[in-house]
Amino acid sequence: MPFAVTAIVLLALFGLPLFAVLGAGSLLYAHHSDLNSALLIVELNRLAASPNLIAIPLFTLAGVILSSGGAPQRLIRMFNALLGWMPGGLSIVAITACAFFTSFSGASGVTILALGGLLYPVLRKVQYPEPFSLGLLTTSGSLGLLFPPSLAILLYGVVAGVNIDDLFLAGVVPGLVLMLILWIYAAAVGTRFDIPRHPFSWTILRRALRTGFGDLMLPVLIVVGIFGGYVTVSEAAACTALYVLLLESVIHRSISLRRQLVPLLADTAVLVGSILIILGIAMGLTNLLIDAQLPMQLLEWMQNSIDTRLKFLLLLNLFLLAVGAMMDIFSATVVVVPLILPLAQRFGVDPVHLGVIFLANLEIGYSTPPVGINLFIASQRFEKPVLTLFRSTLPFLALMLVWLGIVTYLPALSLWWR
């Protein structure tokens, strides 16, 4: 047993795919605990039967089409015309554009690849310090996780069995609070280094809105459609994919359906396939852990060790920060959420509020070693060492930790609509 565990860990360190590590670990655990390995596939039936599952590939397709078309350039022009006159205007533009784009593309590194290459040279050209520019673009790669139609929210809703419409509403105010905190910091940096600003122009704004109006209307249509009761989440995902496809191919003509549709579908299939295979294996592992009564043992330990809701939330955040530093958000969601959900209910934490806390922690985890995916993607994109990028993100991570405390201990921010 120890030899097998060591072998799996070493293979993981040398690049064995995560689904293979989880699968091998699950089979090994089942064999060692004399559990039926068929438990690994029982949860797949519940996953396949989820009515919201189809929304994941459809929203992913919309994000792939947007990143391949001219959406990144249009968003930057539009937000720069709208916000570029403010102190630290360009950095505020970067934060806003990244959050907007991540909400559709998912925090899969697409934002850093699509927008980072455009924004980094512009930030440096107007004399923003290199550490600030690198830290901003690295951490901004996961902004927008709490805004609809975030894949992370969809996945949490599927795994936790929580109404996704409620989660979409719950994430709006906490997400805006984080944006406000980062905007204030960006404005302070812009003022400190006397970064030049351009004067506001109605003409430039009208021109930018004319080209970016279709992109700007997308979240509006989704929110109105879902919360107005006109479409379900799955129907909204299908409408979004069709809308984006028509927007890029017919209106802006930035992609050719004849030449690019198949490659775009292939890119989407690879991204969605990687998510679903991890999801399936991880849910099987979760089923094994539940059958082994691990959640009940954990609950018993928590009940004996922690007697207040305040202590539970503090321990929960420390635990989730550690999880975020070691696991990607999709694996963490399907492995950890079923374990912490009964504990949170025991201490009176609303499942919707728990979802916001969970995603906030994982949003921070994207930029923390050893597995912070933003660090590695930014290292490849900006050709900088991971350690340099981590040091650059520290001021932003400190602000995000303050925000995490606010979101955790002020549940009214997440449950404002009730």
C-alpha cells in the first residue's frame, strides 16, 4: 500500500493527468478498504441525469468563440473609453475586462492568454510598475468567478444540489465588492505613480459602444432571461452559444464558420472533456469516501472540537485556502463540497452562502502555489518565473483575503435578495 501511494504521488509530480491520479487513488482506496469498486460509477448516473449538465459545454463553447473572435479587443476599447479617464483608469479597465471575460470563458486561463497579451504591453507603456502589472493580470485571470454564467457556479450547483438561479444572484454583490476593492487599489497606484489619463470623449465612447454593444448585452440578456422566467439555465446556455456564434460570424465577421467552426468545436470538446472526466472520477471518489463514513467522522470531530459558528467559518476558510492551493477548482468542487455541505448545515451556514465562500476561497487559490494555475499560465504568457509572479500577486492576494473575511462574516452580502 505505501509503495503504491508513493508511486501515484511520484507519477502525479511527473505529469500524470489528474483524472488518472484520482482514478488510481480511488481504486487503491477501494481495494484497501474492502469496498466495492462499482461505487466509483454510481454517482455518474446522478451526474448524467442533472438537467443543468448541458449548460457547461454550451457556455464553454460561447467562451471559446468569444476568445477566438474579436471580443477581447472590443471589450478593452469599450471599457477604456468608459473608465480610462479615472485615476488608474487603464488598470481599472484591465480588472473590469478580465472579470467580464472570465465570467463567460471560465477560470481556465483563457483570460490571461486572451487579454493578458493585449494589456501587459499597454500597462507597461504608460509606466505602470512591472510587479503591479504582472500581479494585476495574474490575479485578474480568476476574477468573474462569481458572476453569471460562471462555470464554477454551475458546477457547484450541480454537485451541491443548490438552485443555480439563487447562486447567480448570490454571487453578484460579493463579486462587485471585490471589484470595488481592486478598483480603489488600482486608482491609488495610478495616482502614486502619476500614470497619465486620457480625457473622456463622448464620440470615442459612442464608437466603442457601437462595436461592443453586442458583447455588453450578452450578460444582460442572460440575467433577464433566467430571472425573468423566460428560459431555464440550460436554455440560456443554448441561446448564449447561438447568440455568440451569430455575433462573431455574421455581425462582426471575425470568424469564418466554414473554416473555423470545426476547430472551435474541437477546442470546446477538449476543454469540456477534461472537466467532465475529472468530474466523473472525482464524484466516484467522493462516493467512496461517503461510503467509508468519512464525512460523518469529520462531522463528529468538528462537533467535539468546535462549538461556535465563528470558529467553524474560520477553520473552513483555512481548510479551503489549503485546498485551493493544491487542487483545481473543478476537482475541488466535486471532491470537497459533498464533505463540507453537511458540516455547514450543522452549523447553520446557508448552502448558497457556502457556495459563495467556497468559490471565493478557490478564486484566491488560483494564484497561490503549488498548483495555482494562474501562476503557471501567466509564467508561460509573460515569460517570467513563477516565483516572480507570486511575489507580484501578494498585494492583490492580501486584498482578496480581506474581501474573503467580509464575504464570510457578512452573509447578507450573499443573501441580499431574500
